[in-house]
Amino acid sequence: MYHAGTFITGKSFLYKLDPRVKLAFIIVLSVFILWSAPIQVYFLGVALLVAALASKISIRSLAQSVKPLLIFIILIFLAHALFSDSNSSFAGISMSGAHEGFIVVLRFLCLIAAAVLLTMTTAPSALIAAVKYFLRPLKYLRVPVDDIAVMIMLALRLMPILLLRKEKIENAQKARCYDVKKAGLMARVRSFLSLIITVLLAVFRRADELALAMEARGYAREERTSATTMKITPLDHAAIIIFVIAAIIFMALKYYLS
Amino acid sequence: MLSLKDVYYRYEPGGIEALCGVSLEINDAEHIALIGPNGCGKTTLIRHLNALLLPEKGSVVVNGLDTKKERNNAQIRSLVGMIFQNSDDQIVGMTVEEDVAFGPENLCLPAKEIKKRVDESLERVGIADLALRNTENLSGGEKRLVAIAGVLAMRPRYIALDEPTAFLDPAAAGMILEIIDKLHREGVGIIHVTHNMAQAALAERIIVMNEGKLYLDGTPEVIFGKVEILQKINLRLPQVTQLLIKLKEKGYPARTDIVNMEEAINYIEELIKKE
């Protein structure tokens, strides 16, 4: 079963970039998304959309990643639209507040899109190797960088398992004619709690077995090597130059607009 | 050689003994089937072979390395690979390639060597084409093969498999048995825990366990010749042997020491020709 945001193999431009370059781009891009002027957010949104389409990642995949956060996004929008400090209002909704809410939502969507672009076009092992590369200086401070990398790998591995488990339990409930949509509020809360407990129990059991299996394959919380080899290619150089130029223009515009 | 000397093990202090004075020697490249009723200590025993469990009393020595000495762990775990009953619990990586690389990465091998071992192991179990697939999207049989490849990448001398065909359809189970046979022919020692007597009959030696103790030890022909002793612990004979016993009961001059299908077919063909 496919879950939104998980890596799918491909051969497009973004796949070919070094994972360190991609990770650095995404970090810088995230700062720009949060810091940019409202008009610039539209450009960033369009740029991310173009990057997704160029990487052959469908709009549907991006939408699937947003779906679980939809209620949260709507709440953000409504909070801005209803409680913004403005005089001009229609049915309690202020126009400037609605625009402000829209921009906040757009920033949020851009952040999700950037993260999804990274995780969908980078093999988890490559992503972990990149994180490990940037955390390397922390080794001198005795930070267990190798353990952190393994923890990230396990978190990525357990996420789809968690979702799959949740789906299985929901299907088992449906198979016995339980329709959560028809249930009252208390019944829904009870059902949610039992779902959470069952999923957590399954995950703890799985984590126990996984720890044993890791031990059986020689994992010992010590230094380990990586199968991933990272190499900066001319394509990465070109991407870095274009990104730096775009960033300078972006910052100049931000300065000009403010 | 794997050697267990008077091994005792309890999961909880004061609890029942999961292993009770087990002494056993397993030679290089031997194909062993470990059988016995549920809870008899089969899984506990194989978990002692790669130092996942340490004996409370007695000793386990793997190619001269005592499992009680922690410094031997890495070497022991690369010598004895372990396939768990549920492959889902064994897969660590998000992609097949990444998962198979996990063991060699723990052995601190250079990236080039890891890549070589990953490719080689995937090739050995015939799933080179799955290298980039997400491990979540694999079938039960494929997951089991990934688990075997992950162990092979550590180049073990022995592989302990805990019911490797459990939950698999006959085709996938057949594929796993073929791989086990191939690995044995390549010189890897196999310790195969199973409830399937036909699969046990494929081994060179069968060890029967009951209540944490070694109950019987011998060739399939010897073990399955002890019908009454096996029945006492609710173990059945392979279906082909049961068939031959029924034929004998009906007055046919059938041999009852045949335990595998191929031999039984040849023998029945001979009987028909004689008739």
C-alpha cells in the first residue's frame, strides 16, 4: 500500500541531485517560505508546483499529503478570517483577515510540499546519510550521531506500519458493521481511544521484535558505516548556482518590498 | 561447529525452564530440522545460537567463540544468521536494498563492499529486481526472501530459520525451501525450525525437543521410525510415511521407513510394476 510522502523510485532531475544539496535547499527554502513577503509566497508556491511536476510527482500525491492536515489548515484559515483586527467585515469574516489567513495557509502548504518533494525523491538511506553528514560535527561533542541516524530510519520505517495497522483495525471494525460516522460523540471518542491503544500496543510489540532482529544482525549502538555514497556532480553545481542566484534575487525583492 | 553444553534458560527468575540441560553439537554445513510441540524450546534454543539469549547455566560456543563474552557478539552474529518467524518484524529498511545493507553496515564494512554484498545476496535469493522496491509493498514470500538476503549479506556459516514457511502459500513456501536447499548445497549450515514434518524430512538430521529437553536426535528415517514415541508428544509422521503405513495395514508389502515424497513415488511405482 502506498502512503503519501513515501519514497517512490524515479529518474527525473530532483532524483539525481545529491541528498545533501536537496536537504540544504529545503532548509533554506523553508526559511524563505516563513520569512517572505505575501506576494513572494505565491511565487514560491508556483516554483514548488513546477518542481513537483518536473519531477513527475502528481498534484494528487501532494494533495494526499495535505489531506490528514486539512482540518488543521481550515482552522488556521478561520482563526485569521474571524478574529483578525479589521473593520471591514462580511458575516463576521474580515476580508483582510481572510487574505492573511490564506497567506498563512499557503505558507503551510508550501512547507508540506517542500518536505514531500524531498522525501518522495530521496531514498530514505540517502536522506539519513545526508542528515548524518550535517550532524557529523556534533560527534566532537559526543552526540551519538549514528544512533540518531538509525532512529530516523526506524521512525521512517514505523510510520507506514502505524498507518497500515490503523487501517487494518478500522477495516476489522467496519467488517463487523461498525460505522463510526453514525456513532454519537462519546462512542466516537471511545472508538478513537480503543483504536489508539490497539495501535500503540501493536507498535510496542513490533518495536520489541524489531530491536531483537536488529541485534541479531549485529546492531550494537556503535559506529557503523553506510552503503550510501554521496558525490557532488556537475548537476549539483549547476543547481547550487541557480539556487544561490534565485535566493539573492529573492532577498533583494524582500528588501525592496518591505 | 556449534556446541551447546548443558544449557539451562529461564525467561523469568523462578519461571519454568525453557531449556533444561540441552547438550548438542552441530557440524559445519549440516542441515538440521528442529521439531517439537509448541513451547518446547525450539525458538529459545536457536536464539542461543547467535547470542540473542545467553544461557543461565552451561555454555554455547560458536566456532570456538563463547557467546557469554560480549566482545564475541559481532563475530558470532555474522557467523550465525537468524531468520525470524515474522519477516515484518525483521525488516528494518524502507527499501529492499537498504534493508539488506543493514547487517554489513553494522559490521562497519566500506560502502563498496556493502554494495557488492547487497547485490550478491539479492542475486543468490533471486530478487535482484526488487532492490529498489519499498519493503512495505512486498508479498509475504518476498519479505521472507528479503530477510534471508539480509542475513546472507553478513556471509554467515550457519542460518537458523524459525518456521520460514509459516503464513505462506504453497508456491511461496516451495520457493523458500528451494532457497534453503540451495544454500545448504553451497555449504551453509541450516537449522530449520518447523512444524511441517514433510519439510523436516528434507533435512539430514532431525532434533526433536520436548519440554525444554532434547527428546530425539537422528536421521529422518530413524526419527520417523519411532512412531509411538513421537505420538506421545503429539507429533505426526510425514504424510507419505502415513500413506505407506496405511498401505501396509491393508496388506500391501509396503516399506514404512520412507519419509520423503520423491522416494515414496519411486517406491510406489516399483510396487505397481511388480503387481
